[in-house]
Amino acid sequence: MHTPLRSFVRRLRHPAVLSLSACVCVSAAVACTAVNTNAVTEVTGPDKGQFSEIGTVNGSVQYGVSTVLERRCGTLDCHGQVGRPLRIYGQYGLRFVDDAGDVPGVQPTTATEYEANYQSVIGLQPELMTEVVQGNAQPEDLLLLRKPLQLERHKGGAVFVDGDDGDTCFTSWLAGQTNFAACTAAVAQ
């Protein structure tokens, strides 16, 4: 392969150049199709209330899916960074910029942060998320589970083990019947 073409192909694999994926390379010519930037992708996501729900059952605090993400994935050196495709806000890491002056480790996660986390999770792979929620794809097809289960390379290593509380928390939420006991246990681990 000619050196300039090899360099071009290498750059196509770089995340910053993935926007060129609508371009088709034909020999030395590049033809691009117009991308409709006004198009909206409708996402059928799992229950938003079960995602952020924190409640009390028989005097014990019960946590939802977002708290598991915040504790296990939302640290400032992981998904608690602004530049990440899956970005997690919350009490233990990155805070959503607002006038409240929230500081990591102090104030509880805000409703705005829960909303941002939910949008980040369902927006990571929106079409596939819809397929999973509708029962047309397996939860393990989502990067949201593939990476923490180490089914695909994950810089953060194994965050869940197949069938553990974290995995059960997420898969039950995706199925529409969140196992809050598993979520609460995953937060404590």
C-alpha cells in the first residue's frame, strides 16, 4: 500500500476521524454522502425512574442503576471525565456545572446529573439500546455491559462478573424489572 494512502487509512481508524465514516474510499478518490445533522434518532430506553431511583424499603436505602455507575465507573480518572463518550456525573466524581456549587464527595447527586447520566447511557448505542429494550437483542450486545464484563477490551478492567450484583442490576433494568436489591448490593461492594 502506498504510504500516503496507508496514513489516510490509519487516520480513518482514529476516533477523531470517524466522522468520515460516511465517506467511501474508491481507489484514490473520496466520495462523501451528505449527513443529515437535523435527523433525530428515537431511542426506546429502559425506565428512567428505575435508573435514578433511590428509596427506602423497610428502613434500608435502595439504590438504582445510576448509583452503581457513579460508584463503579464515575470516578474522575474513568467515566467521570468530560471527554468520554459514556460520561457519568454524580456525588463521587464529575459534577454537572450549575449555580449550586456542588463539590465531589459532598452533596448528593442532583436530578440534572441523573438525567445527564441516563441520556449518556441510552445515547451510547441508541439503536442497539432500542433493540435490547424491545427484546430483539441481548443485553450483552451493548458496550455498556460488554466492556465491564470483559467481553471486549476495557481499560478499567472487569467491573462486573457474569451474574454478580452489578450485572444483575443492569440486566434487570434493561428488562424493565430492576432488581433494586442487586443494585444496592453492587453499590456496597
